Amino acid sequence: MTMKNINTLFLTILTSATFLASGCSSDTDKISSDGDDSPEVQSSTSNQIHQVVETILPSFENFSKELKVVGSVLPLRNVDVLPLESGQIKSVLVDVGDHVSRGQLLVVLNNPLLEREVEALMVEASAAYSKLSRIREAVVRSSTLIAASDLDEAEASSARASAALSAAKDRLTFLKVKAPFDAIVSARNVHEGALVENGLTAPGALPMLSLVSCKDIRIILPFPERDMRFISTGAEVELHFPDLDKTITTTVTRVAASVDRDSRTVDVLIDISSDNCSIRPGIYVEGSLMGGSSERILSLPTGVRFIVNGLPFGSAVIDGVVRVIPLTIHAENKKFLAFSADGVDENTEFIITGRNLVSEGVSVKTVLKN
């Protein structure tokens, strides 16, 4: 065999080997490619098998809730004392902290102008009455000598003079300022010799004294707006005064009709009496009551709730998809919690069993618990 034939045979064998190798590689790639596709098909099929969870519907329940707040102690009666007549202060008979009784004299005023006016009116009234008396005597002696109109005018003049004198004498009594009720003097703003104005004509004037009633006090407890469904007039409330080491059990007197815009609270008012004035206005007080809901409240079993970063949530199934819902808890007991949440009503299903097997956004199948 010639050298030329040997080279031709070698080239043919090499070409055949290359072709076979290429074919094997192609088959291997195809098999490998088929192998890669298989898990994707299986995964897609697996995702269509939805997790089954047990759900429950909210119910309506009645709740009791212990409510505690810090309140304010205010006097039920608190007045600024202003005179009903202008004058100069002659004497102030009380001072801060003094207990005063209804009708007790507090301040004495002088008004020389008023006193002279009273004297002048006394003269006028006396003269008018004397004139009237003379006319009446003349009428008795001879009714034709005095006209009826003269008699009427004399009677009217005497009556006007008497009324003016009576009014002036009343004004003199206003120079003695008395306590309108049993109270404690909480402020004194004047001293002897000071001039004060009539409180009726100058209501913005500085008061001479301030009085507060310590026997009748009002306690204001600002409860959150969300708790008002648990509070009603007549509900039992416990008042604790730490500074006095004293606790009083009483009832709610009244509940304010409006909500404070800034604090979103509603004032609950309790009126009590303190005969010995030991509970003074301004003292620290804590109020607590066990309120019962006046209506049935949307509720869920406590097992539905879970906590994330200190906040309560629940997993709901809406249109077959898991949704994590923030919950506002109003009250709870051993079995149920009263709640509210946006977009949730009594027909919303919440996951009670299987919550840890799913996550938000996953499609699930539900089995409603009876």
C-alpha cells in the first residue's frame, strides 16, 4: 500500500470518529436537557396542590373590661368674689385657707358718695310723702278744692321717691360682702384701702377673693374613646388617693357627651362629698372600674392572634389568599378577644389551625370550623 493510500485511510477514520463523538455529545446534551426540564415540570405541578388550613368566623360576644386612668379632682363649686357695688375696702375679714360659712361676712366696703345719695333720697322721700299727706287732708276737707290729677301726681311722686330710697339702701347692703356658700378661701387679691369696682358693670375686674367648696367635689376621669362602650352612668367605680392612703367605692354620676379632639378621650364625672374636706381639689387620684359592654362586640378566639414587634395581627383568608391583618384589641377574656380591623366583618375567615404552614399571599384551601 502506497503512502498516499495510507494517508487517505487515516483521514477517513479520523472524520468518522469526530462525527461519532459529535453525535454522542448531542445525545448527551439532549438527555441532560431533558433531565433539567423534569424538576421544573414537577415543581409547577406541586405548586397547584394548595395547603389546607382550618378557619373560623368572627362572632359577637359580650365583654367585661377593667379600665384604669389617672383623674383630676375639682371643686364642684368655685367662685370669684366681686362686689355688687363699687367702693373702698374698709376691712378684709378672711384670708387664704380660712373656712367660711354661708352668709358669713367677708369684706366691708366704704362708699361716701352712696351714703350721701341715700341721705338726699331720704329727704326727697320725706318731702314727697309730706306733700301727699297735705293733699289728702285737703281732699278730705273739701274734695272740690283739689283736682284728682293733683292727687294722682302727688301719690306717684311719693312712690318714686320711696322706691329710689329703697334701691339706694339696698346698694348700701352690697358694701358688706358675704359668703354665698360654705367654702374655703383659696385666694385673696385685695387689702384695706384698695378701690374695687362693681362686678356687674366691670366683670373683668380682679376678684377680691376666690372661694372653693371642699365638701362637694367632682372627679374627672378621662377614659379613651375606644373604651366608652364599657362605661355607663351608674357603673361602679373605685377611686384611690395614694397621698391619703384612701380608697372610695362609688358610682359614675354622668358621662360627657363629646370627645376631646386632642386627647381622644371622654370625661367620666363622679360627684362625691368630703365632709371633713380631706379630699381637696387638685389632689392625685386614680380611678378604675370594671365595665361591661352594652352591646355584643365582634370577637375572635384568642388563638387567632399572633404578635409581631409587639403589635397584634391575625391571618385571614380573603378570596382564597392569605392576608395578614393588623388587629385593634378592645378587650379580652380567657377565650375571646374583642377586636376591630379595616375591611373585616363577621363573614371574614381567620386561620385558627395551620397558620405556621403558610405565609401572606399564598393561595390556600380552607376548612371552616364549626
